[in-house]
Amino acid sequence: MAYKPSSDKILFFTAGFLAIFGLVMVYSASSVKAASEHGMSSYFFLRQLAFAAGGLVLMYGMMKIDYRRWQKPKVFVAFLSVCAALLLFVLTQPEINAAHRWLHFGGFTFQPSEIAKLAVLMFVAWFLHRHEGEINQFARRLLPLGLTVGFFAVLIAVEPDLGQALCLCLIVAVLLYVAGLSWRYFAGAAALAIPAFYFFVVNVPYRWDRIQAFRNPFEDPMGTGWQITQSLIAVGSGGVTGLGLGAGKQKLFYLPEASSDFLFAVIGEELGLVGTTLVVAGFLIYFLRGTRIALRSSDRFGFYLALGITLMVTLQGFINISMVLAMTPTKGIALPFMSQGGSSLWLNMLATGVLLNLSYQNKLAEAAG
């Protein structure tokens, strides 16, 4: 029988495991709030289930599209243009939680910043594929790339969503490091980051309060340290095996955003070290399989695109986990595949579909060569 290449099954089932695990935990974390606000305990779960079904369709569709189509300038330029227009338009929308991040379509909301991250990473992958050997030419190569990435990062930051903007810049920095960018440019960027830190963090009271709370959350446990202390209480209460699925107490209006930003804390409380280890293992497997796909890519565009997508998913996952465990300051960053919210889930499943097509094309090339 002739060999028939297929996409990376381990990556596929890892993404599916995280999404299904997330559905279970979203129901557990949101049922009381859903019953209180909407009169139906499964309200948020059913919405997330619908998003997961749609995300599965997106992922399957992207698996069937040759990733090389995304390196055509007319494709990613159109993609970037639409994302820029949406990011500008969202700033005109009404505030939700003191931020302009969401577009409304009927009863659903969508965050343009999520899809903009993938668009920017596709552009960076194409740029490095074309100009990798010239990346240290500041005026001709590095400056245009930096201005493009910086434009989108600023649009995301002014929503405001500084965490997502920093994530995007960090991923691009890793890709540039891999591409061979000189250390002097990283040193220059670090120097520029000092006034930026003052302007975006020190000069913004609520962000500076989060830094202070991160340093000592128990100094003001009823005020600025509330989120971190409640998160640590939840994780610490779970022990090794947890209190049992659905038996958590912190989600009962103690832990803010229990079904989204702090879902990992609910997992820690209800399923203990066993549950949290499964989540960490899932992201670690995703990272290893994604890196493997990148290293096996037959062209540099595929390499940088695979590496960028892998970092986009896993870096955000580990930042969220670090935030929940008080290893980094509190920031509204979702746990990929798992947190309640359609935009993040759709982006990650769509991006994983691209990654799965990359693995399929790699196997085709290996079989042919």
C-alpha cells in the first residue's frame, strides 16, 4: 500500500484535548454566574461549545489550504489592511471594562487584535523568508519591518491591551533573534523600552498598582492584591488531587474572571496538581510538536510561520499560567484553547490548522524526496 502522508496527529489531538478540557472547566467555573445573570447554568458553556464547533470547522478548513498561499504579497497585504481597519474601527466602539477591544455582531463579540496577531506573524515570516540574510541592514530591512510591527502593536496597546501588544513584540523579537539579528539592535530596543515602560506602566495608575500588587499581593489583599491573593488561595486549596470537579469555592464570586483569565486557578482548586500538570503538559507537547514542524519545514517561510504560531499559542499559555501563580503581574491574557471567549479560541484553532497543513506539506516533501 502506498504511503499516504497526514497531518501531525499528536498536535491535532493535543489541541482537541485542551479545547475539550477547557469546555468542561468553563462550565464548572461559570455555571453559578450564568444561573445568576441569565437564569441558565449552561449559558456560557453553550456559547463556548458553539465557538468550539465553529473553531473546529476553521481548523479543518485551514488544514486543507496549502500554507504557501499565505506568502503571496496580495494575500497578506489584504489581510493586514483588513486587520488595521478593524483595529482602528474598534477604537470608535463603546467601552467594555474601560477598553475598546470588542466589535459587536448581533449577540456575539469579536476582538480584532486576536486575528491581527496572526496576520502580523504571516507578514514577518514572509519578510524574513525574503530578506533573512539582510536583516541587519537597518534602513533597508529592519526599519520597514519594525515600523509595520510597531504600527499594529501600538493600535493594540491603545485599546488598551498592553499585554497582547507585548506578546506580539516578544514573539517577533524571538523570530528576529533566530534570523540572526545583531545584539546591538536588541540593546537599542532595551534602551527604548525604559521610557516606554514609564509611559505605559509607571504613568498609568492601575498598571502601576498591579506591579506593586505583584511585588507583595498580601500587603493589600482586599484592594490591589485581590486578584492575585484569590488566585493563590484557589490553587493552594487544591493540593494534589483537588477538591473535585465543580466543588471549587473561589469561583463563587471571589475569583475575578474565573472562567476566562483565571480559569487555570479553578483547575488548580478543583483538580489539583494533577489537573494543572495535564494543562502544562498539553502546552509543552504543543510546543515540542510545533517546533518539530518548524525544523522540518522545506522552506524558510514555513519555518518562521510554524515557529511564530507555536510561540503565539504556547507563550501566551505560559504567561497566563505564570500570572495565575503570581510569577508575573496580573494581566488580562486568556489561556489558549481553554478560556471562555470565542475570539481567542477561533484564532488558536485557525492558527493550529495552518500548523497542521505545514506538517502535512512537510511529509509530502519528505515522501517525494
